[in-house]
Amino acid sequence: MTGTHGRRRRRPTGVARLVAALTARRAVVAVAAVVAVVGAVIVPPPPVTTAAWTDSERTYGLVGTTRFTCGTDTGYAAAASSRFVRGSLAGTDLDTVAAVRGADLTRTRSGVVTAVPASPAPTTDAGGTTTFRNPLSASAGSGLVGLDLTGLGTNLPAGSAGALNQFTRVAPTGTAAAAAGLVSDSGGLGVTPTTPASSLPGPARIGLTSVLPASTALDRADLTVGAVASTATLDGCRALESRIWGDGSVTGVTRDYGIAGLALELHSPAVAGLSGQVSSTVTSLNTAAAGLTGVNGTISRTVRDGVLATVNGLTNLLSLGGVTGSVTLTGLALQSAVDPVLAGSVTSTDGTVTITPSTGVVSVDLATLVGQPGGLNGLAPNTELVLSAAAMASITTTVGSMLDGLTQRVVAALQSAVSAAQLSVALTVTLRATVLGVPVDVLAVDVAMGGTLGQLLASPSTATAVVTTRVLSGALSTLLGNVLNPLLAALTGSAGSLLASVATLVRSTLVAPITTLGSTLSTTLAPVLTALGTLTTRLPSVLSLRVNLRPDQAGYPGGVVTGVPPDKWTTVPYQVGALRVALSAGATTVTSLDLATSRVGPVSTVPR
């Protein structure tokens, strides 16, 4: 090589090169010593996070350069699983029951995909993303004692894939998704706080009778569960990138759940029998009302007897000749008065209890009862719905008040119907005397009454009644002499007493049986409240409820499942369940059901 003066630079000799190397090494050591001393006071640079990287190439330790381009990189292994129902039911492991098998999907790094069950077959698109759907039939649990899913097959909302859908998806780019329950065919959550009740199917039922006291007054107890759903997605590439290159704060997972409703549903034969008891009373009242009417009815006889009593108080020379005319009672609509009371449902003022007399069902909204005014959605992970003794006691108090109110409304409806009926009386009572051994009609007493039974019963003076007399034979004047005028005056003045007698008759015939019905219904329903008190006292010790189940977070039953990954290149799995129902008999858990469980991960790759 030629220098600036054109002279060739001489190569150093071997000794010179050795001296130069030693000198350089001493310099490095010296610098290292300085750095070691100064390093104690120099503030280290801030840690590198994933967000600080702008280049997709990441240097990992001293093994070279590793490339992370999430969304483009392929060759990831991934797993996803969904179960509408899992756990154990009266000693049966539901994982072994083919009828309720879930949808499991796995993908290896080399692209081998396995789905369980094998049918129906999964589908894979051109980009290598595999989707597996295994929806259950609403009759899937028909062979399982204590679990009835058929309600979830009714009133399904338009566009849903069914209330028992099971969906999984894995992609070669390191993403996994799972959904279970009322979700769309693409895994979207179909149960949200804003979903209207008209867009939700009927409930599933979990029998509680086996762990509750037997009772004839309450012959069935169920936990009814409305549509449930859960979804989980995992971007494994982002999670691994954050752990390897950043601070590990990016998990890449998103989880959600939804529950449409949760209630305690009880059936009472006594409540269901209310309609029959009332209808029987209505039939008896209608028969009794018919007996009041007509010229030969009890009102006609009461008027006749009242006229004769007035006459006999003044003279014994007159006797009954006959009664003609009419007595009618119109507008007595007893059955139509009570039908609205018994046909619909009655809900407590706080919304916790609903009673349907026609079916005998008493339903308790557990979400409202345990103090979740916003419903069961959006609660913290592993939230337990605490069935406190105070909350349980309030059920008996509320139901008792509602049944009393129901009885009172039945009685009031019948009384109101009786009061509205219209009474019309137009009778002629003919009196006769024996003149020269021959019976002769000598006097006609015309009695006219009108008004509602309510007017008659409230105060006879508010109803109209008029009594007039007609002398039919001149022989009457001769026969009675000075008694005639007082007799006629007494008869025309008897209108009030006749009305009072008719009112007493109506009260004993129509009003008293209604009052008796109220007492009978109260007596019939008393055992229901006794049985309810026993059941609700027992319930907190046999029923456990949790929502938004996440094994990796605090509060999970049995302790947190950390799921430590086997290496830096593998994520942990993540799971979410909408609802767990556990039933216990003493210290033994006889049933533990998880509804709508979605699980994603692990996702793994290899250093590149």
C-alpha cells in the first residue's frame, strides 16, 4: 500500500505484532476496569418494551436474530376447546357422555390439525385457518337425570347458530378462538345486557329436588338458567413477542361471557289448584244466583213472606192467593272477573318473585335477590352469588305477602262482580179472603225493586223499592172494616223492610260464600309457606353459584391454576366459563356443572 509520500508501508514483524496485540489487550482491560468502577453510579437505560421496537427483527440473547412479524409469521402450534356443558352430574363425568361432547381443535407447528369429535369435519380456508363447529341438539341431555336443555331450543333469535353452539378456530399465525352457548356461527357473543327478552330462548333446568327436603306442598324445585355464552380469543404471537422482547404485559387474550337469567323455580300443587277452587266457588255462586231469581225463586218467596207477615200482624182474615211477575238478576259475571287475576303472573314490587297461579310456579330471580341490580353480566372474575340467610328468608316473606294479596284480589274481584249485578223485581202478591164460604181475591200488593246489588248491600235505602196496593173486591171493605186503612198503610210502608230482607238473603247467598272462599284459600296455601321456609333455609348449604369463571385469576374454586408455560416460546392456556352450578349433599358435591366454557391455548413456536 502506498502512503502520502509514495513510500510502501512495511508490514510489522512478528514481534511487533505481538507487542501491538498485548498493548491493545491492556487497553481493553483498562477500559473494562474503568467501566466496572463507573458502572456503579451510571443509571442504566430504561428496559426495552415491545412497543419500543420498530423493526420486526428481534435479537434474542446471543443466538442470533429472531424475526416476529405477527399476523404474517406461520408455523405456530395452537389449541382451542369449547364446551356447552362440562363437569359431573350425579356421579356421571360429562366428558364421557358423547351426546354432550364439546369441540376440541389442535394444530401442530407442521400444520397437522386434529378435531375431536371427528365428525362433523372441520373446515380449513386457503390461508390455513381451521374452523370447527359442533353444535349440540337441545335434546342432547335427554338421558341425563336432573338436566333438561330442551328449553334452550325454543324461541331462538334470528341469525343465531343455536343456544348450544360450540365453536373453535386455530390459525397457523398463532391465533386461537373458542365460543360456547348462544353465539353466532362466527363465534360472536349472543347474550349481552342489552339483548331483549324477546330475542332469547327458553331456559335450561337443573333439578334441585334431590338435595332439598321432600314436600307435597312444593313438589318440584329447579334452577332455571337462561341462555348462556362465553368467548375467548388468544393472539399467541403478540403474547410471545411481549414476553420475549418486552415486559410480558401483553397477554394477547380477550375473554367475555353472558348470562340471560338465573332463577329458582318452584312448583306448588296448592297454588296450581287455586284456579280450580275459585272456579268451583264461581259455579256454586252462579247456581245460587239462579235460585234467587224467577217468580218461584228465593227473592220472590222472601217478598211473599214479608207481605204475609205485614198482613198477619193486623188481621188473620187474609191468606195468600198467589204470586205473579218476575225477578231478574243481570250482569253477574263472576268467572270473567277472576280470570284476569288467575290467568296472568304476579310479580313482587322489587322484581324478585313471580307467581303464576295457572301453572303453580313460583319463580325467584336470583340475580336480583343477591343484590346484582345490573344482572349477572359484567361481574368480576369468579364472582360468587352469595345466597345469604337473610336473602333466603325474604323469599318466604315475599311469597307469603303475594299469596295473601292474590287471595284478596280474588275475593275483591268476586265481590265487585256481585256488586255490579243488576236486580229487578216486579211482583204482585194477591191476597184472598173467604166470603160466605167462597175464596175471593180481594187485594193485590204490587212490589217493585230496582238497582245494583252493591246499592242493595251497601244500604237498602239507596236501592229503589215501591209497594202499592189495589183493592180487587168491595167485599174487602165490609170484611175488614176499620182495619182496612191501617192495613193498606202498613203494606205501602213495608218497602224498606222488604228491601232489607232481600239484602240479607243476597248477602247470605252470594257474599258469605266469597268470604268463606278467602279463608279456605288462605288455609290451603299455609303449607306452601311452611315448606318454602324449610327449603330456603336449606338452600344456601346445598347450592353454590359462580359466574365468569377464570382458573388463572383469584377466587377460582380450589385455588388459582397458574398454568406456568414449559418454556419461553409457549403461552399458557386461558379459559372462561359463564356459570358454575354446584350441588352438595352434606360434605359431598353430587353435581358440578360448568355452562358455556371456552378455552384457548397454549400457542407455541420455536426460535427462528
